[in-house]
Amino acid sequence: MNTRLVGLMRKEVLQIVRDPSAIAIAFVLPVVLLLIFGYGVSLDAKHVPVGVVVDAPTPQTQAFVAGMRESPYFDVREYGGIAAAREAMQERRINGIVWLRGDFSRRALTAGDAPVGVAVNGVDANDARILEGYVQGVWVQWLAREARLRGGRLALPVELQSRIWYNPALRSRDYLVPGLIAVVMTLIGALLTALVVAREWERGTYEALMATPVSMREILLGKVLPYFVLGMGGMALSVAMALWLFHVPLRGSALVLFGSAALFLLAALGMGLLISTAAKSQFVAGLIAIIVTFLPAFILSGFIFDIRSMPEPIQVITHVIAARYFVAILQTVFLAGNVWSVILPNGAALLVMALFFLGIVARLSRKRLD
Amino acid sequence: MPARIWALTVKEFLALLRDKVSRMALIVPPILQLVVFGYAASFDLNHVPYAIYNEDSGAAARNFLARFAGTSIFRPVAEVNSDAQAARLLESRDALLVLHLGPHFTRDLLLHRSAPVQVIIDGRNSNTAGIALNYVSAVVQGFNEQWAADHGWDHPPALLKIRAWYNPNLLSRWFIVPGIVGLLTLVVAMVVTSLSVAREREAGTFDQLLVTPYRPLEILIGKALPGLIVGLLEGTGIVLIAVLWFHVPLLGSLAALYLGLIFFLMSAVGVGLMISAAAATQQQGLLGAFLFLVPAVILSGFATPIANMPPAVQYLTYLNPMRYFLVILRGVFLEGDGVSLLWSQYLPLAAIGLLTMATAAWLFRHRLY
């Protein structure tokens, strides 16, 4: 490597070391965010407060309520009447009501269509649906028990047997943590470089650089390489936390993981440099970085909201979000293994985006002052 | 308002809006993002791609599969005839689930025996998998009821009758869009404030401001007003889009909504100014903005319920202004809450606002280094 480039990189490294905020971005940001996310974000509802109203206790109703009490998903609170339970739900003290009416046992034993009245607070639709699923589980177990007591088996025409691949226990943390790495890396990549060119423009040092014999290519390489090393350090730290702190399994190879991370980081750094080069003012570059990085990577990457369920035009938009490809690779490499039919197309998309961003930056950066 | 505070506010607005790019950055992205995110951010599944692995040629199997073909929730992508083919489709994410009917499906049913149906689901996104499984069991339950009635099977002794309050069709858009209103308002407030002091410090103009007769309180008001005004205007636009474009019902009173918006903006602007006043460079200001913004969104209950968090993290969320604002937004939009029900949310917001603004004013003159 030529000495001019080494000199430029040395200058950039010194700048990083002297304003510790860049090191903080690469190492403190991922640790803080992964800790908060890893512990804080979960879609697995447990101990959901649910009100139970039993108008006339009988062995049948007792078995039903006992099934709910045994389930780790419910925190059962009994109410003497439906009016009290309704009031508790309005005040958001409980998320659902299970109501067994006075004629429950009589109808269950004779006609066989005794209604179990279930009301759920539907404001958080996802949560409500999960709660419904849990109540259904209790109901099926109760049916099986009643059938056993009558000396038979529960006879449903079709019996569903589900097998869940890759994450049989449906631990939401196992897919959220890999997705988070993509969000965190988006922030690191863009934050590291979003201000570096604009800062030099603002302080006039870019002009000084242009007056030296270094080529534009060397200036850009000198900016990308040190931050690339920092970003990969942040990535290694994030992966280490995922594996050893949150115990997410890694079923694919580390090589694929870091290879795709390198491509993604180049794309993210390229986007940061593009913002910085186009804005020429740190203030404007900062505004744009806040707006275009975090929320799109959070909402449009498939990290938490399923892309295939979005309307077509929105699905098209998600293709310009680099995090989308990285999330797909991360979730697959962590939970499923080296599935080349997922890794290759997404890796290729990352490569194209990295080349695109860096190419535009190279075109925009000429030795001109206008 | 004294004329000189007004002069300061005008100066702040000029600094913010003079540049064409930053003017655009304030107005266009929030509106675009609301529309895009409003459609994108949903836990409801549509067009779930599934593969059929059917080894039975009987009428009952066709009847069963027709129930899946008949909803818009599921979209068939392939018919396979071996486990290996099914595995490949799942692996490459071309199908989210595979329905496997064994060779004796119809025979079993006609003999009054339970017929097993196997679903294999890609669990890489466990939430999607769980929801899809719920949809599948709903379809199966529908088939079971029909078949039991038509072929004289015993009734199950009890049936679930489920009703959802406030959001009867369980549209997650109704839950998410008010949340996005809060998200974007927060981003706008952070964008306006988090770099404003750091930028002046870097340029040296903040020292000039400090040697003028302005008191820190006046500087604070001058710096805070643009954030409040821009936030109020954009917040109004965002609420209008939520109601008119996404048809989210707005059941509660506007007074309750705006009181919440004002208190929330106070606290968001306060946090932004505090970060900005503590930062020596804009790079540090930007880092601070993200270090606040990201946890504030994640720990707000926007996408994942606070009740699912461990107790220690739940206590942490009490420091988060977004947490209170989301309760206000969802309460006012969906449950029709009025002002009197929401004081427990307004007061913490006001307290956070006063505390952070006081810290910011103090930091104007006493920075750490």
C-alpha cells in the first residue's frame, strides 16, 4: 500500500481516537442497544392478567379454571360478577375476560354447545390474537379431559399437528436479536461516516486536502477503511453478545456471517458517505441521517414486520433498504444454517448496493470547490 | 412575549429553514414515512405463501384444501410430493408453511376417525409463525365444525365465543398508526433540537450568544419554541393523515390529544436540547440523539408490549416520554379517552419536560469540558 494512503488513514485514525464519540458509536452503541433490545423486546406474552367469572361453580367449570391457572401464560383473577370484570377491563387492569355462565355445566353435559364467553382487549391486535391462541389451548385441553372422563377420546375430525422448524419453542428473542444486529449495524455504518466529509467541508480542511497530491480515490479509501475496521469490530462484539449473552444458536458458518456483514457495512458506510458528500454541512447531514437510517431499517427491513404481508408497492420500496437483505441473511444463518438459496441472492443485492453507493460517492467527489 | 425572545426565535427559525435541504428534510420525509410505514407496519398476515403436500386423492382432502384456497390470507405457491421438496421450499423462504395430508385422510374421516394434518412452519420469524399457526387452526376449526355437523359427529361439549373490544376485527393498523404518529413527532422534535446548540458551539456563535444580555432562560425559550411550533404543525398534519387517509377512528376529544401533544413535545424538545447542550461537537450530538431515539422507540410499547418486558426494564420505561404519549394516543384514538382520564400520563411528561429543560439551561454555561 502506498505511503500517501497510509498517511491519510493515520490522520483519520487520529481523528477517531481524539474525538472518542466515533469509538463510542462502534462499541458503546451496539452494547447498549443490544442489551436494551435483547432484554427489553419480546413478543412472548406471559402472566397476562385475565379475569375469570364463574356464575355457578361445578366440577366442569373448576377444571376449566384450573387449566387456566396451570398455564404460565395467564395471571388469573376471579371476579364475582361480569359487571366487576367489565369494569376492570375498562380500567386496563385485565386484558381479557373468560365468562362461564350459570347454565354452562348443564348445557355441556346435555346439548353439548355450552358457550365459553371470551372477551379480549383488541387495542393491541397482535397481543389480543396471541391471547386468543392461549385461551384456545386451554379449551382444547379441557375438551380432551372431559372426553377422557366420559371414557372416550377427544374426537375432532381433523387433528392439527404442527411442527415448527428452526425455532421450535418460538422464542421471539432468537429472531429479534439477529434482526437487531442489522438495525444496529445500519446505525453504526451511517453514523460513523455521515459527518466525516461534511465536517471537512465545513472546516475548510477539504480544500487543503485537495491542494495536496493525493488522489480522490485515496481520500475516499482513507475514509472508508478505518471506519470499516471499526464497524467490523462492532459487528464482532454484537455477534459475541448474541451467542454468549442471549444464547441464540448459530447454525450457519461464521465465515458467511462476517462475509455478508462486510458487504452490508460497505453499503451502510457508502450511504453515510453519500449523505455527507451531498450535504456538505454537518447539520443537514445529521438531519438526513436521523431520518433515513433508523426508522426505515426498523420498520421496512422485515426485522419485526413481515415483508411478504405488506402491500405490493410497499414491498417494492423495501428493496432499496439494505437492511432488508442483511436481516434475511442473519435470520437464516443464525437459525437455519448456510442456505445458499437465501444467502446468494441477498448477498448479491448487498454487493450491488455497496458498489452503487460507493460509486456515486466517487463520482460526486471531484477536486472542485463548487 | 418580550420582543427579544421573539427575535431569538426568528433567528432559530432562519437557521433551520434557510437551507433548502433542511427545509425539505423537515417536511417531506415525515409525511412519506407515515404513509409507507402505515401500510408496512402490521402484524396481520396476508398472502401467506404455502405449499401443499397431498397424498390423498379423496373428496374430503379437496374439500379441506379448498378452505385454504378460499381465503385471501393464504396463497398457494406449489404442490410437492416429497418431504425433501417441501423442505427446500421452506428453506429458501418460498413458502412459509407446508400442509401435509397423509394417504388415508379421506378414509379416516369417513370411518369416523380423526385424520391428522401436519403443518410444517418456518419458525425463523417466530411471531409470524405463531400468527400463521393461529390462522391455520381457525381454518381447521371451521372445517371441523362443518364436517361434524354434516356427518353426525358428536358436538364438543363447549365452544369458544371470542369477542374483541375496541378493535373488533383485530386490525393491527389501528394500533400501529397512532404509534407511528408518536414516532414521527419524536423524530421531528429530535431533528430540530438535537444539533441546534452543538452546531453553534462548533461555529463559535454560542459564545457570542452567551455574552449578550440574554439570560439562559431566554436562550432556552428561543431554542425550544421552534421545536414546539414545528412539532405542533407536523403533529397536526400527521394526525390528519392518520384519520383521513388510514381511517383510524378518532373517538376521544381533540383537547385531550393536543394537551398530550404539547406536553410530549415539551419533554422531547427538552431531551433534545439537553443532548445538544451537553455535546461538544455535532458528531456527539448526533450520537446522543440516536442513543436516546432508538431505546425511546423500542421501549415505548410501539411494537412490543411493555408488559412482556422484564420488571427492571419496565421500570426503565417510566423515564421514557414516548411511553406516556403512546398511552395518550391510543387512549384518545381508540378508546375515546378524555382529558380527565389522562392526567396520570400528562404529569410525568410535564415533569420530564421541566427537568430536561432546566438541565439544558444549566448546561449552556456549565459544560463538562
